[in-house]
Amino acid sequence: MSITPGGTAFPRTAAASRSAVPADVDLEPAVDLEFGTMSYRLLNRHAELDDTLAGEIAGLLARIR
């Protein structure tokens, strides 16, 4: 699926195109999860935004069906 903000279709992200995220994952809520986590960490400053977080989120998204 493509994310379609404002009615404009966007191609799947680089992560999806290289199979880091399964093709059947709806990217709109996946992006919300990603940015929600990043925003929470930035606002509360309770943990770093780093490669470990990126890997954990990618792993969680890969298990969503």
C-alpha cells in the first residue's frame, strides 16, 4: 500500500522496497508508530534516538501482519 496524504500517492518507502518491512504492512500506521516513538523520546528525553531503536522498531513492524 502507498501512503496517500492529501490525495497524492507516494511509492513505498526504501525500507519496504528492500524488504525491511513486509509488503502487506499498511505503511500509514507503521509510520505513525515510528514517528510517535521518536516524538515521545524527543519530548520526554528519557532515551536516545539511535540505531538500536531503529532496529527494534523495524523488528516490530516486520512481525505485524
